[in-house]
Amino acid sequence: MDQILSLAAANLLSPIILSFALGVAAALARSDLNIPEAVAKGMSIYLLFAIGFKGGVSVADHGLDVTLGLSLLAGVVLSAVLPLIAFALLQVMGNLSRLDAAAVAAHYGSISIVTFVAATSVLEGSGIASEGYMVAVAAAMEAPAILSALWLISRGGDSRRMDSDLLREIMLNGSIVLLVGSFLIGWVTGAEGLAKIEAFIVSPFQGVLCLFLLDMGLVAGRGLRGGSGVLRPGVLTFGMVMPLVGATLGLGTGLLLGLTTGGVALFMVLSASASYIAVPAAMRVALPEANPSIYLTLSLGVTFPFNLTLGIPIYVAVASALTGG
Amino acid sequence: MDQILSLAAANLLSPIILSFALGVAAALARSDLNIPEAVAKGMSIYLLFAIGFKGGVSVADHGLDVTLGLSLLAGVVLSAVLPLIAFALLQVMGNLSRLDAAAVAAHYGSISIVTFVAATSVLEGSGIASEGYMVAVAAAMEAPAILSALWLISRGGDSRRMDSDLLREIMLNGSIVLLVGSFLIGWVTGAEGLAKIEAFIVSPFQGVLCLFLLDMGLVAGRGLRGGSGVLRPGVLTFGMVMPLVGATLGLGTGLLLGLTTGGVALFMVLSASASYIAVPAAMRVALPEANPSIYLTLSLGVTFPFNLTLGIPIYVAVASALTGG
Amino acid sequence: MDQILSLAAANLLSPIILSFALGVAAALARSDLNIPEAVAKGMSIYLLFAIGFKGGVSVADHGLDVTLGLSLLAGVVLSAVLPLIAFALLQVMGNLSRLDAAAVAAHYGSISIVTFVAATSVLEGSGIASEGYMVAVAAAMEAPAILSALWLISRGGDSRRMDSDLLREIMLNGSIVLLVGSFLIGWVTGAEGLAKIEAFIVSPFQGVLCLFLLDMGLVAGRGLRGGSGVLRPGVLTFGMVMPLVGATLGLGTGLLLGLTTGGVALFMVLSASASYIAVPAAMRVALPEANPSIYLTLSLGVTFPFNLTLGIPIYVAVASALTGG
Amino acid sequence: MQTHQAKRVAIIIEQVMQSRLTDAMTDAGVTGWTVLPVLGGSGQSGAWSREGQISRGTGMVQVVCVIRPERLDELLEAAFAVVERHIGIVSVSDCEVLRAERF
Amino acid sequence: MQTHQAKRVAIIIEQVMQSRLTDAMTDAGVTGWTVLPVLGGSGQSGAWSREGQISRGTGMVQVVCVIRPERLDELLEAAFAVVERHIGIVSVSDCEVLRAERF
Amino acid sequence: MQTHQAKRVAIIIEQVMQSRLTDAMTDAGVTGWTVLPVLGGSGQSGAWSREGQISRGTGMVQVVCVIRPERLDELLEAAFAVVERHIGIVSVSDCEVLRAERF
Ligand SMILES: Nc1ncnc2c1ncn2[C@@H]1O[C@H](COP(=O)(O)O)[C@@H](O)[C@H]1O
Ligand SMILES: Nc1ncnc2c1ncn2[C@@H]1O[C@H](COP(=O)(O)O)[C@@H](O)[C@H]1O
Ligand SMILES: Nc1ncnc2c1ncn2[C@@H]1O[C@H](COP(=O)(O)O)[C@@H](O)[C@H]1O
Ligand code: NA
Ligand code: NA
Ligand code: NA
């Protein structure tokens, strides 16, 4: 408990979290502070490239763990199963239509790569090691949740939601391709490759993350201002309960796989986090009738800050306690 | 005098000034060289964040000077008073309408953050220390000048220029919010926070500043090409005399407050510089009839280069001489 | 031969080339991965500024080589002559209209600055020195080819293709101005100037180049997808033969001038590479009837990857062998 | 296909006035509009371009609003009150729309 | 100058649907169109803005298509099939064009 | 509200030709226009997109000009002289404007 509190305190007062808070505050106060779309996208490309590359280098360094395949598989299964749990929970807690519930559920099965990045920063800051291939697990968990959610809807008699174009769009989503691609590049070029571009992808990383979280805060704050009306208390609670449910499943999976402390913590973070890049786009195509304010506000305005501030320290502390790390 | 000349020479041949000159030359020669708006905004966000953060860290390091409050107050008063002087000067020197004169005056009461940044570079290059909270003073000086200018106009019988929306826009202007916000983040996280993001906000700072000044040069040069016709000799002279008047007031204030050499120099720079971010936007809302070519050309095309090339070395030299620094 | 192979292998597995390959693959697979136009332009401005500046500093360091003037002149002549050869070759190999052939020819007389940048990386990686002013030669070779191509067309009885506006646009093209401007700034400020901005223009350079080549790969891949139909086998072959022809001429020139190994290699690279920034824009103005798919696909989709993967190692190895470097 | 008469109003207005315009439109009961970016332009007050600019003080946007003919006057009055003292262009053209139930 | 009657169709549609719309247009034999960026907007499903966004999930584009009057119905049917279940506005206005041979 | 007849001319033209077009418009006495960015498009010369591009050689912009009907022909002639050999679309539609004194 002490560790949780001190981790949480250190976390809350880090430049990263404070930058996010600044963004939220600026948006709520209706400041005209804003980061251009192109710059935000540029930063997200930088972060994906850097995190993928570093993961690949780490695999090249430490050799291929036998659990890589199992972890990928476990990730896919988790991503596919979590929406079912989320959907069931929403029918108890929320008062959403089937469509809205399925759309929300898809987000919680998938992952938030920035939450993952923030968690790796916390781990690094605490000197806790983790498997480099967790970034590949992150990529593997992006898409299955979407298919699960569409299956939920088709079960309800509503069909023709999925076509081959959509499937390609989901699987070859820019963030998946960049993450997997840079992971492979890092793996192939290894430490030598890293040495060449370290000054770009390692040293300034934390600083770029600050500005990126400032932007996320601005977008989340604007979303909260416009979308807070749509969130009934039940749905709001879901946004903070579901991460804990996901994290628990992630914990079990990580322990079963016998991952390191950091690996377990990251599995918890991935399961606990909710997508706001790939899934919203897929939902607009496949479930256009679902209300985007609900899933965007919940994912970016509630669950993301929850994980960023409280979730990550909890997950890291629990993983440390249970792995003896 | 010698010091001024050698400082001025070193300054004129620095990559920063030469980049600005390159931009002006390219624009005057009608090259199609241009920096995308999103990139320019991205760089300005980076610079504001970095300068605010470093200021906050410096306050965390050196403890809170008792003069912080007084300096902020002095900044507000200066910002409010300078437009009155500028307005009076313009009625002697220029031949502008009341509206145009008031709009120009607002710009000279407010500040140019890039001029401030360039001056801190020169100070660092010369090893002269300054108060970290001067960046908060800069933020405090952005807005009062606008209110002064609107008061000048309302005195002339023209009213209803200010509403609560505009007031919020002025006070919560993006650059103020980012500067103050990152200052607070730097203050809270201190040297430890800085260590995390130093490779992003400190090391590459000068280089980003070069590209940013290249962009400023391009915009200034385009402005000069299009707007040079509107500047009569009297107004043009004002653009170089007013900075000296402002610097003198800033000098007195800095000496009265007992600031360090660097602090006095920065107070001079802030008073001498003219806004081209927050004030033009406020003027378009409140005084739409005022001619933007006049105030933009004057502020960005005349006073900014004047301060950048001659002003800063003069202010630093004078501050050094008078504080014995 | 061994050296070529090992250089080629090292080159093919560098982060830079793999990033380009990732981009091509993503585009061919129709992923929605894309880099915003503003970010791509921002990166190209960064690269031009950095490469120009470093070239200037190197000239300041090593003093002015007597061959600078001759090299510039040789570059201009090569740029003007190469289109004539390309045009003749195309009439043998391709089946293009005069207009299309002239437009393609213009691209091959001019240069690709990213190919040049990639080659300097390979040289640095192999510890091979080169003349700093080669970047000025690169700038000098951008434009003459355009004039040659227009002369080819006007000889065919088709006139009024060139006016003073177009001439100014060609000579003061953004990339020429930035390259020459930053070269001069680097020259003037020398090692002292470089020290100030090294952390910006040197350390992260390779990493930015990776992301930039990712973008080039995306654009090239999209071009191949859309434009591959227009490339008959003869034209396609031209896209891989012409670089070798150009490189041979560049080799002879470099040897005649008595340049260092690196200088000879860079002369080969410049002559072998084909423009895709300045020349396409000039062609749209002067030869609007020429089909852009042909010259863009050929230059960016065929010759650029050819040089990047096979060409550069060959040129470096040949230059090393023949200069005994 | 079945189409319905409507009016397409295009308002080119300074960026700084955008929120005031859309607030006024909301007050007048207009709920749908789209904002398009503008790169540059020229008029009585000279030429401008957004290239490399960082201040919101320079530059315009275009607000497009498709509206039922009977609501046009309310919209124009609301828009006029905002642009009155400012630079900007309000133009109206006839158009036909699919799915009128959405307006 | 000699001009020719044509129709100008402006379709404001979600970014994620853009390629589906243009594919459908191609299938319907329409070969020319232009895509304009959109900054933000407001409608029955609330307000949105592209500022700082990284997901393609939020945001719209405007596809403009100038077309011969006799081809209009085909285009509208193709467009309607795509926008039917989605948010978006299809508006048509009369216009005249130079160089009708290009259509 | 009181409106006035006008013409709205929309010219989709290659970026590299933009300054030549606006220079020609200025020479023809047209003083007001607005330039809108374009993301991509498709036509007889194939499809294009500005995504990730760094060359000015690919891509178009849209120049919009609201003009008094009696000035239309001059504008069209000036525009035609520029687009003649180039790709691009010139379309004209009727519109009504507020504040005709500004044109
Ligand atoms: N006739 C026009 N057609 C299209 N846009 C115009 C026109 N007149 C002015 N504008 C736009 O409105 C801005 C301000 O116009 P003005 O008030 O005449 O300086 C210009 O910079 C253009 O962007
Ligand atoms: N009447 C309208 N005029 C112009 N654009 C509109 C209109 N209604 C909706 N839109 C655009 O279409 C989007 C979705 O509209 P809606 O389906 O009503 O939420 C809005 O955010 C606007 O960008
Ligand atoms: N019918 C059309 N409607 C709208 N835009 C068009 C049309 N035809 C062509 N364009 C635009 O003009 C560009 C060049 O057209 P084209 O000369 O037909 O290749 C296309 O890429 C589109 O951006
Ligand atoms: Na999850
Ligand atoms: Na001032
Ligand atoms: Na060449």
C-alpha cells in the first residue's frame, strides 16, 4: 500500500502527468491553446516508432523468449474476451443500447498505446525490467476486440457489419503497422541500429511524451466539456471499474505466462486500457449508429486519466508484490 | 561601448540571427521557401513549453525570491502604462487615426516572447544569470496592454469594445496558458523533472530557435513586401524609438526592484519588445477597423528585427554597466 | 566486389533503408499509415538545414579548397548535359513522346537531396571523408537540368515555355535557397556556431532521416500502386540504367577534379540521382502536357530505391577502389 | 433521386470571429454547419496567407451551412450581426439536398 | 465566354467513409472529384474539431464533384448508398463550367 | 435581409499555377478572392493526394471568387488564359451576397 501511494505520488507529480493535467485544465477553461493536428499526428508517429524500435532491440539483445508466442496468443485471446465481459458489465451497470454497449466494449478490449508508453516510463523510472516483446503483444491486442464486438452485434440479428475492406483497414491500421514494422526493424538492426538513432528515439522521448500528453489533455478536456452530458453515473463508474477488471485478467495471464514483474504490469496495463485511435475509426464504419460521444468521452476522458494517474501505480505495485519483483 | 559593439557583432553573426536574415532575404526575393503553419505552431509550442519549464525549475532551484510578487506587479503596471506612452508618441510622430494608434500602442505594451527567448540565449552565451521567474513576468505583461488600449479608445467615446468572451480570450490566450502552465510544472517537478526531459527541452533548444527564426524571417519579409507601403517615415521611426523608450522604463523598473544584471536586461527586453501573437488577435476582435498591415509590419517587420540585432546587445550592455554585472 | 557486397548488406539492413522498405510495404498493402504533409515538409526543412549547415562548417574548418569553384562549375555542366544523354537514351529505350522524354530527362539531370543525405550517412558510417562543399555542388546541380530540358523542347519548335517568373521560381526554389543559405550560415559561424546547435542538427539527424524515409517509402509505394501501369519495360530499365550512366560521368568528373574518395562518391551519387522536389513543380508549369505519373513513378518509385539500396554501395566501393581511399 | 430545396450559405470570416459566429448561429436555432480551412486570400485590406503564421490574428475560415429556405433569414440576420463590423463575405446559393429530414 | 451547364455536388462525409464513397463513385462511372479538408463542425450528433486529434475516427471531409446533368442521378444513387446509414450531407447546385470536354 | 445578385466562381487549379492565376485576376481588375486547400482528388490524369508530399509539383488548390455579374466575363477570360494548357476546373454559380458595397 505504501508503495502504491509513493508510486502514485511520484507519478502524479511527474512532468508527464502534469502536462496532461495542464491540457485538461486549459480545455475546461476554454483557452484557445491547441496543438495542430499535424503536429499531434507527428508526435504519435514518433512515439510509436520509438517504442516499437526499442522493443525490437530489446528482443535482439535478450534473445527470443520462449513465451513470446504464448504471450501474443494470450494477448489476442484477452482482447477478444474482454469485450464480452465489458458488454455484460455494461448491461448491468449502464443503460446503453446494444449498439452503444458493443461499441464501448470494443474499446475496452483493445488497448491504448499511450497508456502503455506511460507505463513503460514509470517502470524505467523505478528500474523494473520488462519483456521487450510486450510492444508486439500491444499490437496484437489492438484488433481482435473489434471483431468480438461486431460478433456481439451480429448475434443480435444485425448483420453485414463486416466486409473485407473493413477487415483490411482494421488489421493494417496505421498504428499496428508502424508498431510492428518498427519492432521488426529494431529486432533486425539490434543494438547497432539503436546506437545510430538513440539520440532521436531515446533521449528526447520523455519530453515529446509530455507535449503529446498535453495534447491528449486538451482533446480529453474538450471531449469532457462537450460529452459529459451523455455519461450517466453507471457508465461513468464502468469507466473506472472496467480497467480494474481488465487489469485483474491481465494479472492472471501475466502470472500464468511467468513473465517478469514489468511484463506482468504491462499485461495489466494493456488489458486495463481502452483504445481511442483504431477502434473509434472502425466503429464509425461498422456501427455508425453508435454514439461516438459515449465511447470517446469514456475512453479518453475517464479511463485514460484514471489509468494514467491511479491505475498504473496500482498495477505496478500489485505486479511487484505478486511476482516478488 | 566596446562591449556593446562586440556583443552586437557576436550577436549578428550567431546562427539564430543569420537564420532570421535568411528568412527575410528569401521572402524579399520571393523564393517559395516556406514553413508549414502547423510546423511553425509546433515550434512555438515547444519554445514556450521549454522556456516556461526552465524558468520554473530555476525558481525551484534558487528558492522564491521576495521580489517575485513585486516584479509581477511591476510587469503588469509597465504593460498597462507603455501603451499610453506609445499612443502619445504616435500622435506626435505618426499620422495615424486614433484607432490605428491605439492598436499599435497595445502591441508595444505587450511583449514578444521570441525576443525574450533570444535575449535569454544571449545572456546564457555571455554567462550572465537572471531570475527564473522573469518568464512569469513575461506572461503577466502579455494582456494588460490590450485593456489599456481599449480604454484609450473608449475614452474617445467609442464603447462596447470589450465583452466577457474577449476578456477570457485575452487572459486565457494559448501562449499565456502554456507559459504559466509549464512554469508551474517546472516549479513543481524541479531539477528532478528537468533531468527527465532535459534532452528534449534544453539540448536542441538553440537549433529549434534557428528554424523558428527562419520562419519569423519569412513571415516578416512577406509582411514587409506587402505592407511596407503603409509605413510613413514617422511611424517607421516610432518602431525603433519606442523600444528604446520601453527599455529605459524597463531599466528603471529593474534597477528599482534590485534585480540581477540578467533580470534587468530581460525587463528591458520585455518592455522594448512588441507582441505579434496575442495582441493582433485581440485587435481583430475588438478594433476590427484598425489596419492590421500597420501594426503587423511595425511589430514584426521593424521592431522585432531591431531588437534582435541591435536592441538586445544594447540592453544587455547597459544593464551590465549599471548593475556592475 | 566483396566490399560492394558487404557495404550493400550493411546498407540494406540499416534502420534507414528498412524504414523506407516499411513505408513501401505499408503503402502497397494499402495500410492507412501516413505522415501528414506538414510533418513531412518540416522534416525535409530540417534535413536541408542540417546538411547545408554542416557542409558550411566543414568548409570553415578545412579552409576553402581551390577546387570548390571548379566543382561547382562541373556540377552545373553535368546537370545541363545529363538531360541530353537521358533524352537520347529514352528515345532508344523508351517509347515516350518528346514531351514526356524531356520531362523525365530534366529529373535525371537534377539531383535528389535525400539520396545525397543517405550517401553521406553511409560515408560517415564507413569513416570516409568528403569535401564539405559538396552540398553546394548539390544545390548548383538542381536547376540547370530544367533549362536543358526546356531547350530540348524548344528545339523541337515548341516555344514560350520559359518566362522570367518561372526562371525565378526555379533558381529561388525553396530547397536551393535553404541549402545555400544554411551552407553560408554554417560557413560564417563555423565550429562555434555548430557547437550551439549540434544537439539539434547532428545527434538526432539519423533518426529524423528514418522517419523521413518512412514517408518517402509511403509516397513511393502509393505512386507505384497508382502509376506502375504507365511504366513500360523499356522505361523501367531506363530508371536503373540511367543512374549508372550518370554515376560514371560523375566518377570521371570527380577523378578529374582530384576530389577525395568521399567527394568522388558524392559526385557519382548526385549525377546518378533524380529530382522529385524542384523538377516536378517546374515541369507542371512549363510542360503541363507531360504525364506526371511517368516521371514521378520513375524518379521516386524506381531510381530512388535503386540508388538507396544498390547504387550508393556500388558508387562508394567504386570510388574507394579508384581513388585508393 | 428525391431531393429537396435548400439554401447553401457560405460565410468567409476571420478565424477570431468563428466562435462568435457559430454561437450566434446556435442562438438563432441553426444547429448544423461545417468549418473549412482557408489558406490565404486577398481583398480590400490586402493579401494574406497562413503560411508559417503562429498568431490567430491573421486568417479566415469558411463556415458552410445548408439550411431550409424558410430558416434562411434568421441565419442571415444572426450572421450579419457578427460580420457587420468585420471583414468577411456572406454568400447564399440555391441547392438541393438528399435526406431533408436531417435538417 | 462559352460555358456549359453542369451540376456541382458537394458531399460532406466522414473521413473513414471517403474511400468507400470514391470507390462507389468510380463504380458508377464518375471519374473526377476533389477532396477538401474540413476543420470542424456541428450537427445533430454534436460538435467536433480536428484540432490535436490523432484518430481518423473523428472528422469529415468534403468531396466536390462537377458533373454533366445527365450523369447526376447515377452519382446521387452511388453516394446515397454509401451515406445512407452514415452522417453526412449531399447537396447539389447548378453551375456552369468552362471546357466541358474535360468531363 | 437585403441581398444582391452575384456570381461565385470556383477554380480548382494546380498549386504551382496559383500565383499566376491570382496575378492574372489582379490584372483583370479582380481584387477579392480566397484560396482553399485541397487534400486530393481524381481525374483523367489519375488520382493524387497531398499526404506526406514535400514537392509543390503535385496537388491543387481551390480559388473562390465572389464577383458582380458584370465583371464575370473579364474574370473568366483571365482565368481561362491561365488554365488553358493546364488541368483544372472553372465552375460558376449564381449566388446572393450581403453587403454588395464590399465588392
Ligand atoms: N470577392 C471575394 N471573393 C472571395 N473572397 C473574398 C472576396 N473579397 C474578399 N474575400 C476574402 O475576404 C478577405 C478580406 O476581404 P477584405 O475585407 O476585402 O480585405 C480576403 O482576404 C479574402 O480572403
Ligand atoms: N446543415 C448543415 N450544414 C452544413 N454542415 C452540416 C449540416 N449538418 C451537419 N453538418 C456536418 O455534418 C456533421 C454531422 O452532422 P450530424 O449528422 O447532424 O451530426 C456535422 O458535424 C457537420 O460537420
Ligand atoms: N469533375 C470533377 N469534379 C471535381 N474535381 C475534378 C473533376 N475533374 C477533375 N477534378 C480535379 O482536377 C484534378 C485534375 O483533373 P484531370 O485533369 O481530369 O486529371 C483532379 O485530380 C481533381 O482534383
Ligand atoms: Na484493454
Ligand atoms: Na513591450
Ligand atoms: Na542526377
